[in-house]
Amino acid sequence: MTHRKAIGENIRNLRRAKGWTQEKLARLTKLTSGYLSTVELGQENISVDNLAKIARALKTTLAELVKGIEN
């Protein structure tokens, strides 16, 4: 699994656990739902700044978002 895919799956799982749509996460982070979709699919090389926005909105840590990534 690629790094991007692992991060995307982590974000998707945390978002769904809260019962949120991509649109709700987009509103909370001020990112677009289209962008979040590409991130969740592992198609986007997400910046640390945007990871931090998502972590804050989901009330989690950056470490939780990158969990499962190997060197």
C-alpha cells in the first residue's frame, strides 16, 4: 500500500466513524470535497498543513492520520 493510500484510508475511516460526509469535513477544514475525495482515494500528495487542518477537524493527531506508514 502506498503512503498516500494509507493516509487516505485513515482519514476516511476517522471521518466515517464520526458519521460525517466529505462535505462536512470540507466545511470544517475549508478544503473542497473534491480535494478530500482525491486524498481519501490516495491520489493526492497532501501537504502537512492540510493534514493538520484535517487532524484538528477530526480531533485527532497527525500520528493517527499517518498510522500504518512504513519507511
